[in-house]
Amino acid sequence: MIASTLSTGSARRPSRRWSLVIGVLLLTLLAHLLVLRWLNNQLERIAFFDDADDESTISVSLLRPDPQRSAPPPRKLAPPAPTLPPPAPAIAANDQVAVADKPATETPAAALAPSTEAPPPAAADAAPPAALTPAPSVPTEANAAAEPSRETALANINAVFDKASPPPPAELVFNAIGVSKDGRSLSGSGTMQWRHDGQRYTLDTEISVLVFTLAKNRSEGELGAVGIAPNLYIEKRFGRSETNTHFQQQPKRISFSASTAIIPANGGEQDRGSWIWQLASLGRGNPDKFEPGLKLEMFVASAKNVDTWQIRVNGKEQLKLPDGEVSAWRLSVIPGTQSFDKQFDLWLAPERQWYPVRLLHEDKNGNRVELSLSKISSK
């Protein structure tokens, strides 16, 4: 009988251990599901570099607010949303457009044709949310006449800059803060890994929150006399399939994995990752040509199309970085009509090899995100 009791007791011990293991696994799974649900609710309210409305998006969206989702009840004692500076004034609505000559037979796609219309006044002049503090140091349209201006009309960027000097290889780490149109905020981090050997380059950009990668893209191609010439742009967003944009050399054209469109290329086109570093390369190679009031245009390819982006050099501003103050050029960038982006503001620091030290993005829904440089590591 004693032997029988000992045998029964020893048989129960493994069963209890397995029950405990299963219970722990179930609790762990439940905790992960709760975290994922909370994170998804937060991400739905923050836009990071969104693209065209049907493909949004990073780099701006990673996840856009759902207009059909009912607004949650207001929370008491909620902390105030981080204050982000508003975008700088966009290119004036009455500016005339002057573009470089392009063969009409080589550019049947409307997305490649330089726009002869200024951006809609409503998009350019929309008032910033009341919770956001204006930046008094940025020139406004009221005093635009008083500031020095190198040109009064838009010009193709390749016609203005005659040489490029890419910044040295480096890894840039950013603090990321997103604020949705209803004031909700989300913090994360971003990285840009810029590598080249003087002839070819790779650029890897990533934005993360907690342990989740919300968006990442990769641009790779060649470096030449006119700067960056992408061959391939790869984009992956949270919850979406990877897309590829191909810049073909023979014949010169741009094709897309997410679209059947094939667009002739005339040279100088950039992708949604390389445009920042192209501006840095041109500024580093032609520092004397950066002046307040300079207005440019650039052709930028996304996951499905090519659009004309308008760029304005506003002036220099003093920024406080973790390792001290730095003077940086502030540029306002207005994406084309096919883009879900409303405006980018980019700060390039000549004192730091023209690296991008700050990036502010706003989409057409009013969501905003800011990347602020926290660390530079030479490669």
C-alpha cells in the first residue's frame, strides 16, 4: 500500500509541473496580445512619412488614423502633447515656375512633367494646430521681400548645382516624436546608416517603437558628378508587403513592383530615402549656392509613381543637439499632388558635414512627426 501511494504521488508531480508550465505560457501569450493591441491603437493615430493615399509613408504613413473609428472619451490628467515647431512657410502661391527643358516625347507621364501650378493655398497656408508653438526665426511671407533671394522662380535642381560631395559614411541615431491631429503622441527612435566608397552607396533608414520596426527602407546605387543615382529602392512598412522601385539604366526608366507603371527617366530622379542625402551632397559640393529664398524642384519616386517636389531654402537656424549648438540650413519641401505628404522641413548642418540633424514631417491629415539627431557614429 505504501508503495502504491508513493507511485501515485510521483505520477502526479510531473502532471502538476506541466500544468504550471502551460499556465505560465498562457499568461505570457495573453500579456503579449494585450501589448500588441495597445500598441496597434497607438500606431493608428500617428503617421510616419506617408505616401500616396492608396499605398499608405516614412521617412517618413506607417499607420494612418482610421476616420471611422469612434474617438475615445477624453482622459483626465492627460500629459500635454510634445510641442513641435510648425512647418516653415511653403513656396509662395504666386511664384512663377521656370524649369529646365525636357523632351516632351520622352516624358509622357504627367508625374514627370514639372508642375506649372503652385501648390494649393490651403495646403501651404493652413494654420498649425493651436497646441503647437510657432518658430519666430523662420522667414514668413510677410517679410519675404526683405530677405536676400538668389532666385524668384523654381528651377530644376540639376541646373543650379554643378557638383556634388557626398557626406562621409556614418550612422545617425535620432529621437522620434509623433503627434496625431487629435494631440496624441508616441515616442520612438530612428536610424540612418549611410555608407559609400566614393562610387557606390547604400542607405538604410529605420523607425522603431519599443521592439517593433514600424518602417524601414533601403536605397542603393551609384555616386557621380551630379550626386546620387539610385538603382533600387526597397520599402517595408508595419503590416504591409515589401515594395521595390527600380531605376533602370538601359533604357532609362523607372518601374515598380507595386504598380504596372513604367516612367521614362531623364536623370537626377531620387527615391524617398535618397532625396535627403542628395540635398546634403549638393550643399556640401556647392555651399556658396545655398542662400535664403532659393527655390528648386526635384523628381522623387515612391512605391508606385514619380512626383515633382518643390524645395525652398529658408535660412539658417541655431539648433541645440546633445553635443552642443549647431547652425543648420532649414529647407521646406512640398511633395507633389500624388503624395499623401503635406510638407517636410529638413535641417542640414554644414558644421557636421551637411548631415541631416532634424526632420519634421506633416501629412495631409494633420499628423506630424519629428526626428532629432542624438548621435553620429563615423563608419
